[in-house]
Amino acid sequence: MADPRFFTVSGPFTLAQLAKIAGAEIAPGADAAATFDDIAPLAAAGPRQVSFLDNRRYVEQFAVSKAGACIVDPAFAERAPKGMALLLTKRPYRGYALVAQAFYPRPPVAPGVDPTAVIDAKARLGAGCRVEAGAVIAAQAEIGARCLIGANAVIGPGVVLGEDSRVGACASLHFCRVGARALIHSGVRIGERGFGFAMEPDGLVEVPQVGRVIVGDDVEIGANSTVDRGTGPDTVIGDGTRIDNLVQIGHNVQLGRGCVVVAQAGIAGSTKLGDGVVIAAQAGLTGHLSIGKGARVAAQAGVMRDVPEGGAVGGSPAQPMPVYLRGAAFLARLSKRKGE
């Protein structure tokens, strides 16, 4: 069970309610009226808790789990222990995510402005907002309804933040427009100047960064990540994109809808990602590239060339995954022979 000092559990829910939430079917023999109080991992769950199986590595845990109910692919149903109620779906992880949201919904914003917050008289604050201690909201900033501005966060002049968005402690937003329902975690920096200068024999000449950052709706940006403002064109983060912690997004970068950028990845200036691109941890992309819709970039890859739609690359310099994997296998065999 989650620590009640930090998380408040909802429910209980009947098996029938959970099936509807998960988009699953109740397996024959289960009691649709049975109630459940919480979620838990397979190895720790008890008779009043709901778990899930999404990875065949955990089939053995599933087979001996004491969970009262489990969300599972029908292919594994026959391995369930006696008495376990099954919620059958081909997408068990999605089903579990929805059930977990039901048990642990995001707490609503409690309206109020801390007396130590500094809000310029020319700023606009929507109804039902919460502004915590030490936060600063500058002139002409527009904060939508029901937003949360965390402690010591800074919302710069003219920044627009859409309704139901949340900005974590010590984050700073400048030169940007952010859509609705954004999750901006602690320490994020949006809109700082891009890394732009002319490299001349007599020194570096600064190039003014006069663009903005445009963040779509339903975007999440993880703790201590940075999104630089554009040089003239804007930096753009598409609707529904998820950016992990410690990610660097350079100036003029454009991310499509529903992209995923994992921790410590870096994307250099003017690179464009199509919808649904996934950049794994610690990957690095050089500037002015085109990464096609649905492409995948493996962890620690160094991408120096365009990636076509649906492509997958790995290694440094990055190569198509079949080429990269063959090369890695060849080197492993060669190393083994030399060691014999």
C-alpha cells in the first residue's frame, strides 16, 4: 500500500467497475460484485488488491501470486492461481494504468495565494489557481484557471500558461506559451536563450535568440530538463509529448505529437521529430536532422543522419538496428575468440 502521508487511495471498486475502467472482460467464474481496495505488485498483493501481468518474465510470480484480481492477457489466463479473479485484455499495462489512476487520482488544486508570493498587478490569474510560497508571476503573464504554481517558481513577463497546468517548485518559464494540462516538474527551465553564436577567428559572436517556446496541450516535462527558446523560429513541443528528467532540447527543435524523450537525452538545434518518435536514454542527436514519424532511437545512440519514418537506429554513430546488432554480435564473437 502506498504511504498515506503522501498518497490518498480512492475506492473500493467492484470487479465490474474495474473491468469497465480497464476496458477488460471478466473471466468466467469471477464474482463481478467482489470489491477491491488497492493496487499492488504481483509478489506483494493480497486478496483485496489488484495487480497486473504485462511481461512474460513474471509469469512464475503470477502463478503463485495472492492478488485477489489481476489484469492479464488472455494468453496467460491458464497460469492463474486458483481463486484469482481475472480481467482479460490484450493491453494489460494500459488497463492497469487506468485502474491505478482510479485508485490514485491526481489531487485537485486547492485554490489560494501564499502571502509571500509576488504577483505583478499586470499579471492575470485565472479562477481557482494556487500560488505557493515565494513564487513570482511577472507582468503580462496569463495563468489559466485551476493552475498550480509551485514554491519559488518563476513565471516570466508575457508567459501564457493554459488551464489545469502545474508548475513545480523552482521551475522557471520565460518567452513561452504553454498549453492546457501541462505538467512542468521541479527545476525545469523553459525559454532560456539558445546556444547560438558565430565562431570567428577572433572570438565568438553572440546571435540573439528572439524566438519563443511553444508547448502544446497535455505535455509533461520532467525535473531539471531544459527547453531553449528559438533563434527566430520557435522551439515547438507537440501535444501529448512526454519529456523525462534531465533532457536538453535545443533552440528551434520541433517535436511532433506524442513523442517520448527519455532521461539525459539531448537534441541539438533545428532538429525535427515527427509524431510518436521515441528517443531513449542518453541518446544524442546532432542539429538540423529530420527524424521521421514513429522512429525509434536506442539508448546512448549518437544520431548524425536523418532517420526515416518508422526507422530504428542504435550505436554511435547510429546505424539501422539490424546493422548495429550484427556489428555488436560480430565484435562479441571476435573478442571471445581472441580471449581463448
